[in-house]
Amino acid sequence: MGTKFNDFLAEQLKDPEFRREFEALQPEHAVVQALIDARKASGLTQKELSERTGIAQGDICKLERGNANPSIKTLQRLALGMGMVLKVEFIPLS
């Protein structure tokens, strides 16, 4: 199934307008994936992270689905709940 999606995405990315829109969303996708990866690396469920941070499990779920735009303060609370530190980087364009 992943291969079919990857083939579909590769085809769609040939369209310059689609590519621009897709790339514009990349930072948000990166934050969502980083949150999911960090939570899993911490061995926590959404419920456990909710209990540690006081952030509703439903809100964590929305964040992980990309249906919410978290503040830096929220990301810091989540990081702390996972025993981590939030790090934001600016890197040069390639």
C-alpha cells in the first residue's frame, strides 16, 4: 500500500503547483512526525503523555494528526512530559 501511495505522490509532485503546496506544508509535517517519533521513543501512549503534561489526550491526537497548530509553549510542555528538550533549528536552503 505504501508503494502505491509513493507512486501516486511521485506522479503528483510532477505538477509544479502541487509541488509548491506540498513543500509549503513540509515544516508542519516535520513537527507532527517529530512529535510522534519522540512520543514513541519515550515509550508513552497519548494517554500517558496527557497525564504527564495536563494536555488533553484529544488535543495530543489532533496535534499528531496535523489538525492543530501547537504553540512553542505547548511543544515545550510535551517535550518535558517525554523527558526531552525542545530544539528548533534554522538550516540553510540547499
